[in-house]
Amino acid sequence: MQQSGKIHDQWPNYCNGIDEDGAIGAWRELLGPTDSSKARSDAPNSIRAMFGTDQTQNACHGSDSTMSAQRECNFFFGSKVRRNTAMHQGSTCCIIKPSAVNTNKAGEIMAAITDQGYQVTGLQMFHMEKANAEEFFEVYKGVVAEYIDMVNELSSGPCIVLEVTGQGDSSPTKFREFVGPADPEIARHLRPNTLRAKFGHTKINNAIHCTDLPEDGALEVEYFFRILSD
């Protein structure tokens, strides 16, 4: 337990609650054996087989019973715990779009963001209603020809919203440069190391939305982590 505690303190941890009939058994089956080396022989397609190192650094934890699940969910998500960790200052908004989430690219995208020296100070999954997507993208209405397609994409499935910090007051501008041009084809030709060049497919399914203007960073973060979270 002491070694496990050191691992938990060393890196950020992301906690999710899964609400589904039979969720505990299904999640533990997806995780695989606790020891990653055993998982690689007995359940090679499991999460711990693919992403774990050993019995301690085994990528993910899963509750082993209904009682444990209730206790652990109360610990992380109970009423006395902050609902999110967003700072709402010196930050920018990043949305991993449904097309990227549904093709299992979210983990790679977040790893690329943190590898670049940024910090993820807020993270939450949303299922956007079309009306919310229209409201969020309203600034592009009548300006960008793809407005309707952008709304439809954002409301087509789960998206993951991040508050990103790490470059001080210049975070929105620097992060937007790292995300790259809206059209992934252009990004691959002109800026091949950007996120959209690596993970985007089309101008609509371009993996990521990020704040365009520095003054809008806090507003976009607030929209998700204060308005929609309540």
C-alpha cells in the first residue's frame, strides 16, 4: 500500500464513476488481472495487459464489490469534495470531440498535451445537447460555413473537456498553436507536429476544439465547468 500511495502521489490521477447494470464485473473484466505480467498472458487485450507495467503500476483501479464501489465513489465524488478542479484563470479550453473519443484517441491526445509541458487542471466528460452546442459555437454562426456541421459533431456523442494551463497568460495563444490549423490536411502539410495533424481527419472531425481568442479562455472554461456542471 505504501508503494501504491507513492505512485498515486507522483502523477495526476483521473477518476470516473461508471453507472451501468453489471458495471463492476464488466469493468473488472475489461481491466484484467491485477498483475500486468499475468494480464499479458491470461488476458492480452485487457487494459492492464496493454498499459500496465507490474502489480503496482497497473494503469487502472476498479472497485471489487458494490460496497467498495459505493465507498470509493463517495470518497471521490461525495458532496464534500469539489465537483471539479478547474482554476478558471490563466487557462484555456480544450475539447476532445466525439469523433476522437469514439475512435479511442482521447488518451493519446491527453498524453501529447502533458508531454508538451501543459497541465490538465480540469477534466470532465459531457454529452452535449444540440441547444448547448449551438450556444457554445454561437460566435461562429454566420461567420464559419461549417457552423451547423460543428454543432452536429459536438452533439453527436460524448466529448471530453479539459482546462489546460502551463504557459501563464499566453496559454490560449500557445496552446492554439500547438493544436494547429482547423483543417488537418493543411496541418499535416504546414505543421505536422500539431495535434490536429496527428489526430484529425477532416475540418469537422479534426479531433479538437480549442479557444481561439485569449480573452475567451476563461469564458469557455466557465461555460463547461461552472454553467453546464451545475
